Amino acid sequence: MDLKVRARKLKSDIPAVFIALKKKETPVIAKILAGITIGYALSPIDFIPDFIPVIGFLDDLILLPILVAITIKFIPEEILTQCRIEAENLWSSGKPKRWYFAIPIILIWVVLILLIFKHRL
């Protein structure tokens, strides 16, 4: 599978994971992983900021596909197929903009900054 095909598949799998998160048939572990994956995908703040050369984009190229792949493994195939069909129409107008998806990433950065300052003092 070439890179373009993988990118298109990832683009369609993220909305499917988002829909699976809302379904009551989805197992709890899959919902937890889906919440983490969607939160990271929609967060305006990356774990590694994009302005850092090369490394800033690596988290988007490596971390997000890994999160999606792990989440998909925990979603039953029939639910995932149904969610993929629903996802074709969900994000046609663009991804949802919700600021609260950034909260976990902001908290991680705050903790890291506090640890650095504490260590220096």
C-alpha cells in the first residue's frame, strides 16, 4: 500500500473512529482509545509543536496513524464497517472545531514546564 492510499485511508478512518466513539455497541476499551485518538486528531495543539523542524511533523506522521490503528483493532469489524459508511458524509464540511480537545495536550505541556522550572530551582 503506497503512502497516498494510506493517507486517504487514515483520512476516512478518523471520522469512522469518531462515530464509533458515540455508538453504544462499541466496547469500552475501544471508546477510551477512540477518545484519545480523536482528541489528539482534533487538538489544535500537538504533543510536539509543528514549528520544531522535522520532529514537529513526525508526531502527525507516526503517532496519529498508530493511534488510529490501535483503536481500530478494538472496534468490532461490523461496527467499524457501519461507521466507515456513515463517516463518508459526516466530515464533508470539515472537521469539528472543539477547543476542549486541546485540554490533555495543554496539561501535558504545563506539567513538563513545571517540572523543568522545579528542576532548575
